[in-house]
Amino acid sequence: MNCTTVVEFVLLGLANSRHLEITLFLFLVIAYFLILLGNFSVISITLVNNFLQTPMYYFLRNFALLEITFTSTFMPSTLYSLLTEIKTISLHGCFLQMMFFYCLGTCTFFHMAVMSLDRYVAICHPLHYTAIMNNRFCLHLILSCWAVSFLLMFPPTIMTVQLPFCGPNVMNHFYCDASLLLQLSCTDTGLIEELMFVVAIIILLGTLTVIALSYGCIIVTILHIPSSAGRRKAFSTCSAHLIVVVVFYSTSIYRYIRRAQRGGQDSDKVLSLFFSVLTQMLNPYIYSLRNKQVKQALRERILKFSGSLRQL
């Protein structure tokens, strides 16, 4: 049997018509700009303001940096493909994109779990908050998120990279999706598929359990707040966070804790857009920029900058 080694893959992308590609390009350019603007704003504001040097803002700053790197694993190449209609990606480029996409995506789930744990300690155990969430413990939590993410994704990634690919080389997606990549291999991938399925369950359901328990305890504590205005304010913040969690986890669970259809489906691309673009665009505004202290710090910086411009 003749077997030609694949040297590049073809990503069909998000649209079939040129008009729709241009529309999606404009939408994604705006979305990417908002993601970068929102997250860089969070990083800069929480770094330069002394009253924002608390564990919560430390986690938000790291989360913002993670979101920038995560979306940058696929967004520039997706925008380039939509603009130029060049849909190919090299074999090694595809492997690198897959590795960083899944490692950084996994880290996002663990970061969300850590942030929910931080809010649980702050609201349910306020008197012990500073003692528990000290600088050393916060650093260990962040490093653990990164370490566990890479350790979980390293074995299936290495196994995938070592697979032979003889053709076809077409993926119905806008980035190198692991499940579709396995379908293109010319050898048995059953073991890797089972391993990825188990890893996805551990990551998604494990972190979701931590988030659900944390917010469950937070809601119980909020219900005991005597002031109705205080309860409304707390519920408003929690509900915004939970909306992001529900969208992010529901789309991710449906996408990855099920068997991928042969050849991929257009619905998978829509789901991927939700958890990789939409939630990333909303996160800095819901988690950080709605915060009263962050808005005050941002306002002060804008006034200071505008004052400096007037003096020129």
C-alpha cells in the first residue's frame, strides 16, 4: 500500500463563502482587540496600584496573562487564514498549536477553580483570609495550576506527536483539534483517545466540583447577610461569575466529554468559538473591570494620563 507522509494539514476554517469570511474576520478582530485590551488593562492596573496588591487581584492578574497567551495560540493564525484564504498549517506548527492550546486551556480551568477557592475563603472565612491566602501559598497555587496542567496534557500530546500521518490531511476546524487530528492518523489511536477522554473528565469535572462547592458555600453565607442591599450586591457579582462558568463549562463538557464525530461537525466549531473566544472576551470585564476598586483605579489612571497630555 502506498503511503505518503503528510507534511501539512488543511484547516477548513469557520466559513465557506468569502463574504462570511470577511464578516467573521471583522468580528474576530474586534473580539481579539477587546480580549487584549481588557486583559492588559487588568494586568497594568493591578500592578501599579498599591491598594490592589491583594490575593484576589494577584490571581486575576495571572488569569489575564493566561487568557492573552491562550487566545494567541490560535487567533492570529485564524485571522490570517480568514484574510488571505490560506488554510494550510505545517505538521510541526499544528503539533505546537495543539500542545499550547490544550495546556493553556487546561490551566484556565484550574485558575478558575483557584479563584473560586479564593472567593470562598474571603467571604466564608474573612478573619482568616490574610493568614490562609498569604503570598507563598498564592504562589504555590499558581505554580501548581501550571505544573498540573502540563503534566496532565504531556502524555497524550507526546503520544499524538509520534503518530504517523499518511493522508487525508483535512480538518473541519479553525485550529488543530486533537480529536480530529487522531482521526487523520493511519494507525490505531484507541489508547490515546481513551487517555484523552479520562484526562478531560479529570480536568473538567474535577475543577467544576471545586467551583460548585465554593460557590455553594458562598451563596449560603450570602443568604445570612442581614442587609438586603448587601445580599443583592453579592448575588449580582456571583451571578455574573456563574454565568461565565456555566457557558465555559457547558460548551467544554459537551465538546470534549463525548466521542468526536468522524470528520468533525460545524456545531463543534461554534462550541469552540464560545469557550475559546466569547468567554475569554467577557472574563476581564466580568471578573475585574466591573469591580469598584478596579474602576476607581482605571479612572484615576485615565485622569492622570489626560492631565499629562494637557501639559504637553
